[in-house]
Amino acid sequence: MLACLYLLLSILNTSASVEVRSTHMTTTDGLANNSVCYVFQDSKGFIWMGTLNGLSRYDGNTFVTLLPEGNTQPGRLSLSSNHVRSISEDRNGFLWLPPVNSSTATT
């Protein structure tokens, strides 16, 4: 009986440790702006960060930044606004970014 009690107490006293690592990313690393308003991970594993100056996609190594049309080359993907405050993904893998002044989603 004491052996069972000792075994039970040993199990309860064991603790698991979790290692948490973080990296501070800034515009120097390629982030669109240092003020990140929204973070979203899509089904492919990309991390999308909505900032006060565009949308940044992070693949674990590098950033790709999307900006409003006036700030990009013609024919490239662009945003309707600098501010990205929400990101969602539909079942087909398309990302939806609602306009800042509306609740309607657009691509």
C-alpha cells in the first residue's frame, strides 16, 4: 500500500518543461511595419502579419510584403489600404482581408 502511495506521489510531483523561443522581427528583417495589428497562419504554414503599412508573409526565413497599388509596380498584387486588421482563409485556401472601414470581405 505504501509503495502504491509513493508511486502515485512520484507521478504527481513530476513536471514537464516547455521550451519557448521567440525572435524579434522588425522592418530591418523585411516586415512591412513594426506595428503588427493581426497575425494569421494559413493552411500552408505561412505566417501573415497585418501591419499599419501593408501585409507581410513570412515563410520562416524571409518576408514578402504586399502594399497598396500606388506603392507597387503595375501588374503586381496589391492591397486596397495600408492597414490590415483582419485575415481569414476560406476552404479553397484564398485569403480574405476586410477593408478597414467595412465589415465586407474582399480579396
